[in-house]
Amino acid sequence: STTASTRYHSLDALRAVAMLLGIVLHAAWIMYPSYLMTPISDVSGNYFCGYLFQLIHMFRMQAFFLIAGFFACMVLRRYGSHGFIRHRLARVGLPLLLFWLLLMPWMTVYGVWGGLDSGRILSDEGFWPTVKSHLLRDAVMVNLIHLWFLYFLLLLYTLTVMVRGAFHLVIDRKRKIRGWIDHLFAGLIRSRLNVVWLAIPSAALLWWGSTWFGIPSRTMFLIPDLSGLLGYWIFFAVGWLIFSQSSLLKEATCRWRLHLILGLLLSVPLFATNIRYVGSERVSLAYPMMIFGGVADYSGMRSELLASRDDAAGTPRRTVWD
């Protein structure tokens, strides 16, 4: 079809901008003055960097998955189901495998260096033995590090193709249900409250995942966080459904100025809430706070802890601070 062969330059540009924002996000992440799962933290950093990090984090990956859903529907229309599978394995699956083999060892070395230098990792085994033990752990757990989104994409492709096949072959052979879904979705996108309606399921999944910081992306032994997978599937599905009714693309963006202003205004109290609970895993006003910014000298603390550990009897050989 004409739609399946159209080049959407605006979405290409949006994807490129989101990729460039990733550089800004990770630079700001390192400059956050409290520990936030980085190999090393700078206590002389600025909390504005934390705000900038969270502001970008709130929408960047969601935008990626929405665009991915849009183009996934296009690829399927263009190549068919079997061609879609081959295309996605070549464009997503193969890069995931190759670059994980290249990136994971380097990120392990970087993480151990930062952990030992800051005192977050306490070990007297030496640098390379510690790297070896962490590398073995990351390989066994299949720690996907920054490539997690490629794995999530493969899972979402699989789930979407399975659901689509079930509708085609069993659930909705006469297309009545799909017609009803298209009609309902079009009404939702055209509504002035479209952002509110779409935010409700995302908010429910964030509450379920016990964090307001963002949609979880954790994986362990290739088992994804279910709330995170479903959260990104919402945006993927929105992109997919927008492509199926391409006229909705313009209507979905007609009030972008209002949405931008609302997003910026809401980002301030959200950051103020999250900054109080850095290190906390639950969404609860009564949950104990864990503020790591109060420690000004991690390396000095590490030396003291190592010395006290050597003097104490029965203490473990190795302790990791996370």
C-alpha cells in the first residue's frame, strides 16, 4: 500500500532527536550528586542535572517505543508476517547479540572501577579478580545493561504478532472486534483528554511497579519486569494503532504546545517527590528514605570499613554496597 511505502521524515527526525537526548541524559546522570545506580557519583554535582535527567527520562524511551510500534506495523504491512520476523531478527536481534558481547565486558570493567574508586564496592581481591567475578555474574544473569530496549522490542514484536495472529485466525475472523477497537481508539486520540486517558494505564502500571521514577526496564536471566514490559507495550500499541489509521498521526499532535507546557509543569513536583526517595523502591509517603548524598567521601569510608572489617571476627570477606 501507499502508506506502507511512505517515508515519515518527521518521525525519523524525532527518533534522531531522542537518540541525541540520550547523550544529554547520560551526561546529566553522571553529574547527579546522589548515588543513582551509576558506577561513581560526584557529590559536587548539581541537582539541576538530576532534574534534567528525569525530565528526559520521563518521555524519551516511551517515545522510542511508540515510534517502534508505528514502524513495526509498517514493516509488517510491507513484508508480511514471515518477512517481518526475518527483518526484525536481522535489524534488532543480531545487533543485540553482537553488541552485548562487545559492550557487557567493557561496562563491567567500568562499573568495577567506579565502584572500587568510590567505595561502593568493598573488596581486597584486587581490580582484575573483582572484574572477573562481576563479569561471571553478569554473564550468568545475562545483564543486558543499556541494550535492554532491544530485548524488550523483540519481546513486544513476538507478543504483538501472536495477538495479531490470534485475532486473525480465531478471535475476530470477521474483523468486527478490530473495527470496534479502531473506532474506539480513533475517538480516544481525537478527544481533548487523550493524554489523560492514555496516562491512566501507565500510572496504574507505575504504581504496580512501585516507582514514579519511570517505567521499569529490569531483566534478570532474560526474564523482564512484567509491569515494565506491559508499560512499554502500551506505547508500542499506540504507535501500531496510529499507523493502522494514519490520519490520526496529525490529530494526535495537534495540541503539542499545551501538552509540552503541562508536561514541564508536572515534571517539577514529580522531581521534588522523587528526590526525597532516592534509593527507595516503593511508592509510599511512609517508606524510609535512603539518601546517599550525605556521604561526602566514599573512598575514605571504604578505607575505614575495610580496616574495621579486618579487625572484626567473623565478618564476610567481601561486601558490596548498592
